[in-house]
Amino acid sequence: MRDHNWSAERVRGNFRLDAFSGVCAGVYLGVVIGFLPVVVRRMGGSTEAVALVVAGPFIGHLFSPVFGYLLAKVSPVRVTALTATISRLIFLTGVLVVTTPMALAVVSVVTWIIAIANMASYAMLMQGIYPDSERASAMGKVRVGVSIASIASATLAGLFIDSFPATIVFAVAAAISIPGGIAFGRIRHDGPALPLVRRRPTQIARDVWRDKRYRRLLISFSIFGFGNLMNAALYPILLVDHFNASNSFVGIMTALQSATAVVAYFVWGRFIDRGSSLRTTVIATALGLLMPLGYLVAPNVWFLLPVAAVAGITNAAGDITFFTNIVQLAPRDRVGDYAVAQSSLMGLRGTVAPFAAATLLTVFAPQSVLLFAMGLMVIGLFVMQRAVRLALAGASNGAEVVPA
């Protein structure tokens, strides 16, 4: 069945649909991710409202085990297409109706909960529709299209938001992205001959926790990620309150981040296919420390452009390795379960960390909170290096590692 899914004709056709869907998503994400936190702050939103926007995707991850369980026996193609389409329709409607920054933040959270409900289904599809030797490269090429679309949409949005209401710009971006979700439903994928087993989230948590290699990696992700996501809540506040960055400049930053991601997706994809997803994760994680350092030392807003470039490089690696790490370490029939476990843990730290940063801001200056979060990131990096070293040593001693 797997060989049938990996026939040259089917892989090419699925790649074209995946790429088109990615371009449509890029238009949407380039505007929403780049501008929504800043727009909420400019509307008079509190630090809590900004934190809620930043936490939105991670609240979605937090709910992913529930949806993974409920949707386990539904076609993964159908799940992925429907959640993408419905979430964008809700965002389109919501931004045209709401009038307060907190309401806009809530709309964002609801959108992300639905969009990320397909986490397990999407991971299984990436395993199923692309051969092992081409998976990372194919995923990287799709994300190149996402990045190029994000460059164009972020640049235009930065200009239009200065002249038109931001909610109208958000609505247009959402409308453009909807055909991509619909097109994804045309992907051809034959599921396994045996019916999928529906496992409860508690059972998945126990099973994945018993895998020592993956458990160590999850712990390192949690430590580093908590600090990283605390900083993510601080960046839009610093852009508005400290650097007084214009919407046009935010557009330039977002476009530059996407532009560097274009190159990074090619490089990381080849590096992973020819080497190790886990080693790539360590390298990208170390580079991620340059982002908060840049915000700390930048004398003015223009010195944040190198930070945007680093963000594109590290985000590209994280986007691919989120899935390829799972495929490299998880048993082939448990990829969806491992994706749900990693997603839920990401959701937990991503939901708490921005609000932890907002709480600390009531007592400390943003720069002090940034330093504290950097300390967590450094600790997480050291834990990750050891986790990867032990995982690769286990593989060399005969433990199963699937090519990623």
C-alpha cells in the first residue's frame, strides 16, 4: 500500500496540490502572524491580549490530543482539508464583526484551535504521501512557496494597513487562503489495509513517555521552548513600545524573515535527507539564541533586520523537524500518536509561557524578562544536545531509527 502511495505519478500530483495549498496558506499566515499581535497592541490591547494572540497556536496544540482521538478513524485528507477551510472561514467572519482588541484575540484563538485539530492527520499524511528519501526536501519545497507568498502578502499588508482598516486586510488574506484548504482535499492517499486504532490521549501519553529517547527530547523542547515563547510575547510589545516600529517596517521584517526561510528550507531539507533531523534540530536551536540577543542589543529598529533573518532560518528548521524528528524516532505505526504527544506538550508550554511573560512584565522591565527567558533557552539547549547524543548512540547500538 505504501509503494502505491509513493508511485511517481501520485507523488507528483500530491506535491502540486500540497504546494498550491501552501502558497494560499502563506498569503494568510504572512499577514496574520506578522501583524495580528502588533495590531492588537496598537488598538490599545493589554499585554494579556497580546499574550493571548501569541498563545493562540499553542492553545490549538493543547487541544490536539482530543481532536486526534475524535478524528482518528476519519480520512486524514478530509480532516486536514476541512479544518484548514473552516478555520479560515471563521477568521474571515470574525475579523469583520469584532470591534475590540480582546475580541480579535479570541477570534484568533478559536481559529487556531480548529486549524491545528489536524495535527495527527497531517503528520500521517506527510509520512504516507512522500517517500523517506524525499520527504524533507518535498516539505521544504512546499514551504518555499509558503515563504514566497508570505513575503508578498506581508509587504503589501504593511502598506495597506497604514491606509485601510487592519481587519479588512486580514479578511482579504483569509479569503485568498480558502481555496488552498479546499484543494488539499483532492490529495490522493490510500490508508493502511488494517483500520486505524483509536487510542485515548492518556494511553498515548503513557506509551510515548516510556520511549526514553523521545522523552528526553520532549523535555529539552519544553525547557527551551518555554523561554523562547516567553520572548515571543515580548517582541511585539518591544516593537511598539520601545522601538516604535511602523507597520511598514513590520511588513519589511516579516518579508525578510520569509525570504531567508526560502533559502533555509532548501538547505535544511537537503541536510535532513542526507544526514539527521535530530542534528539539524540542535543546530537550529543554537541559532535561535541570536533572536532575543538581537532585541537586547539593537540600538534602533533597523538593527532588528538581522534578527528577522535569523528567525526565518530557525523557523524553517523547526517547521520541518517538528515532523521529521517524529518520523525518525517513532515506530512507523505510531507517527500520529507521537505527533499528538509533541503537539500537546508544545501547546502546554505555549499557552503558559506568554502569560508568564506578561505577569513578569508587571514587575520587571521587558529586557530583564528577556534575559531570564534566554537563560531557560540556554539550559534547554544543553539538555537537547545530550538527548540527541544519546538518541543517536542508541540508534548505532541497534535501536530502530527510521530515515527522515
